Amino acid sequence: MVSDNAISATLGSQQLQIGLIAGLIGLALVALYSLIVYRALGFVIIASLGVMAVLTYITLCILAWRMGFRLSLAGVAGLIVTIGFTADSFIVYFERIRDELRDGKSITSAVEDGWSRAKRTIYISKSINILAAVVLYILADATVKGFAFTLGLTTLIDILIFILFTHPVMQLLARTRFFGGGHPLSGLDPEALGAVYRGRAQFRAPVDASVAKGSAARRAGRSRGEAERRQTIAERKQAELAGKSSGSSASDAGSTTEGND
């Protein structure tokens, strides 16, 4: 049995619009998450995503003008997936900076050392994404090539944004009073992150020795009490017998000493 189905030409454009709306919703959720977790530092993520969106749009327009490239629904899916990959890169970078702050480094040093440690992880993850996009573009069907192409293209743009925009912006912000001073709303507050010390020669207040000994004694007492509660009946009897035998041996030793006298 043969059947014909008439599909409207507007169906593809409607699906494309839905995909673009989904991408905008994803961007909004990433921006909201960034502001909640990283506070003012989240504006760096939002600015980087904005620059990336502009560069991606310009690149796609140039490709459409020179090579006749057309953005398909699969291509929009590649753009949406790249938003998550980009957010992961920001998280890796900022968490590296926070780790350096927890180790007691200044914010300027934390930005540089965090970048030197994070860029290797970012490069490895991005290279895997590009390799997957190339393999998918070569081996996949024509309907999936748009996904692979936009995925590889936006991954390359993401790397350029990190090198030419995000890291230089963090270097400039680290020299400002708001971020460099570790304001609580900056997202780089060493005290909130549990740093060993804040800045140069600003160590935490030392703990009094008597207070430390008292707390250690209390912890030891709680440990002994917990160990006694967990003893079985046989263990308790064995401990009592050991105590009695040690007491009797001590009394015998005392009596022997008196006899010798």
C-alpha cells in the first residue's frame, strides 16, 4: 500500500524557532546558576557567553554568505550542547582559582596558577569534543553533519574566548579593589572559601594551647566512652578479669616488698 503525506514548508521553520528558544532558555539557566554560585564572578561567565554568541553568529553569517551554509535543526542542537560544554569549562577554571585561594595564595597569584592548572584540563576536554565532531562529520549521515559542524565550530570559538577574553578579564578583575580585596559578593572571598590565610602576613588567629588541650581531652573522652559502649559482654568480662589480675599482682608485689623490709 502506497501513501503520500503532505508536509508544510513552515514545519521546519517552526522547529528551528523552537530550537532557538530552547537555546535561549539554556543560556538563561546557565546565567542564573552562575550568579547564584559565583555571585559577581558570574557576570564574567555571562559576558563570555555573550561574546561567544556574537562571534558564533558572525561566523555563521559569513559561512552562509560565502559557502551557502544553512543552519538546520541538528545544527541548533549542536549549539545548545555547546552551551553545557562551555559552562563546564568555566566551572573548571573558577574552581581551580578557588582551590588556589584555599591554599592561602593571593587572588592575583590564584588567577595565574589556576589558569595554568585549568587550561590543560580544558584543552584536553575540548580536543576530545573536536575529535568527536570530526569523526561524526565524516561518518554520519547528512542530517547529522550539521550537528557535528556546529559542535566543532563553537568548540573552537570557545577555546578562543577563554584565551583572548576570559583569562585577560580575570587578570584585570584581580587587580581591582572589589575582586582583589576578596569582597563577600565577589565570589572570591578567601574567608568564605576556608583559606589558610588572607593576603600577606594575615594569618588566622592562633588557637590558645589550653583551649586546644581541653578540646583534645574532650574528644579523647568521647572516643573512650563510645568504645566502651560498643564493647560486647565477653570483652567487658575480659577487661574486668584483666583489671583484677593486675590489681592482685600489684598487691602481691607490695607484700613481698614489705617482707623484704
